[in-house]
Amino acid sequence: MRSPREVPDLSRQRNIDSGLEFVVDKDPATRDFYNSYDPLTATERDMAAYEKWKKSLKPEELALLNEDLHLYELSFKNIGGLVMPVILEWEYADGTKSGAHPLNLEDQRRCPRSS
């Protein structure tokens, strides 16, 4: 049985369509840790680290964290070395789009690089 978060596997689907039976489906005793492992599930250790991090926040940072915001961080790298505009257009779930605006990357020169 697949978990709801698992991406459908084309090979597995083709095997099912061809009538192939899987050992773990015939004999559940053959299932192991990896049949039910979900790498996105938070562990106790993850939760403790998160709570410790939350306690280290200033009140204004904690208030910002509790707001219903959706923030995205984008990273760009100029691999070719040529000066090129970076133009972003946002398309929302309702189908509306924001205008395509070139980014001012001059401001990025003041930010410390992570690499």
C-alpha cells in the first residue's frame, strides 16, 4: 500500500498493469522499515530543534513567524559571466499573473555571498 505522499512510480504501475504480484503484497511479513519510511515526517529530534530555535527568536520575529505569510527565497548564479536581466513573472493559483518586472541585482552586491 502506497502512502498518499508517495509519487507514483511508472515502473511499479507497469508491473501492476502486466499482472505482476509483489512479494510485500502477498506476504506483509516481508515489509521492513523502508516500506513505511517517510523522509518528510518530523522526528522528535526535529521537533525539539524547532522548539529550541523558536525560543531563540525575538518577539517581533516570533510574531512574523505566526503570521500567515508565504515567503520564497530565490538564488541566481551568473554562470556565463554576461550581464543579463532576470525577469520574473508570478502566476497564482487563481490564474492571475503579476507583471513581469526585471530584478535590480545591484542591491545583491551588498549582500554577503553564501558560497
